[in-house]
Amino acid sequence: MGMDRFNLNVARAFIGRHVNLHLKDGSVLINVYISDAKREDGRKPAVYCIAQHRKLPLRIFLKEIRWMEQLNPHLLA
């Protein structure tokens, strides 16, 4: 059984972890930290992540994400 759709509950499971974000346009955001996943004020659900080269969080809507790949924390050290 595969995952039919990437949803907010799946995104919340990755909060506090480093992941690679695979987007639907074929691009990949490498080694980003997932800081939050929420729906704000009736807006579309989004994931907030922090990349290593930026201090401010990025907001990426869930409809743009194909899947998340969790990184092995032992390889990051």
C-alpha cells in the first residue's frame, strides 16, 4: 500500500527533523529542518522549514510537495 496523498498529518510527523523535500516540479530541497506544519486562518496547509543558508523559515504549501525523505541523523554529524 502506497501513500495516496501527502497531507497535513503526514507533514506533522516530520516536525523537528531534517528532511529532503521532493517537490512536484521535480526539484529537491536538501537538508531542511521542518519547524512547523499548519493551516493558518483558513488558508491552505503549509510546511515551514529552515534551510541551512537562510535564517528565516520558508513556507511551502502542501500541494507543492510530492514527498519527504527523512535524513539519517548519524550521517549529519
